[in-house]
Amino acid sequence: MNIKKSQKQPEDTIEKLAPFEWGGTTPQWEETATQIVNHLKEQLKSKESPEEKQKKIEYGTQRQYW
């Protein structure tokens, strides 16, 4: 896989996050997928700059008139 210099290699691969399992049920697969997504979201949140966090807070506290 070719990766550009501007792109970073992910810290955790999916194989490390959740080992492959044969069998199981759909709810088990859904739970595993949810855990992976939550872990990746937490990684992105930890990389946010304070300015980005402040912008999100300001946007969330605005009154919305529909």
C-alpha cells in the first residue's frame, strides 16, 4: 500500500483492535464494529487542537432559529 508523505500510518490496525473470529452472530459483529469505530473516534478527538474544540463548543451553544 502506497502512502503519501502527508498521510500518516494509523496507530492501530483493525487486526490489533479486534482479532478476526470465525462464526458468531450478527449482534456480536455489530458490537465489535461499534467498539472499533468508537476507538477510532477517540483517537481523532485526542488529536483535535484547542481552537477546533472551542469552535465546536461555540457552534453547539448557538441558538438555532428554524
